Amino acid sequence: MPLFSQSNTLILNSIEGTNRSFGTFRLWGSLGWGIMAVAAGPIIGQIGIERLWMIYTIMMLFSLAFAFALPRGEAKKTAVKAGKVNCRSLFASRAFFIFLFVGLVLSIPNSVNNTFVALYIKELGGGESLTRSFGAACRASRPAS
């Protein structure tokens, strides 16, 4: 998700030297995501899944227009040009390899859970509203920063 990394970089660049907190921005982003997750279900139920492309197109155009209104980050004048990276030396670092391995081990079950939890809730007899509520609760329970 490159956009997530870019938005975090933009936030950090914009609030540098101010009294604003990165966690506050993340909190509002999480709240917005949770509200949209809960609101999207009834809207899709009302218009039908076969016309989901219309909502997707409208939201993408809205996002594109919003993206052009975002402030531009300023490059630091003291930036150092990156040289060539030796991949052998990168993967020879034991600490880096452990970091990658732990990240992989933690992300696989998380991805599986996110992929199949809706099917599991449905199999247990839960409806769409319960699935949406679960998604909103998951988003609300994660740390803001």
C-alpha cells in the first residue's frame, strides 16, 4: 500500500515544527475508515452489488480531486543522495533478516483473518450488519499511532 506510506510521510512533513501530533491524524483516519465501513454496507445493499462500480467511480473521482488539493511536501535541502545498495550486505545483516522474518510471521495470520473473518461470521449465522460492526470494531480497537 504505497499510498498509506506516502500519506504518513506527508503528515509527518506537514506537522514538523508544529505542536500537532501524528497520533491525532491517525486517530481521525481510523475513525473515518470505520464510519465508512459501517455506512458502505447499507448503501451497497440499497443500490445492489451489480452497480457497485458507480460508487467506486464516484469515490475514486472524489479521492483524485482531493489528492490534488493536498499540500506538497518540501524536500530537505540537506538530503543525501542515495547510492547503490548492495543486496548481499542487506540480507547478510542478521538483525534485518530477523526483522523481515518476524514481520512475515505476524502478517500472514493477520491477512488470513482479514480475508476469511466475514465468511466465518456468516457461517456462524451472523448477518452483514454484524460483519460491518466487526470491521468497525477492529478498526476502532487498533492504536492510533
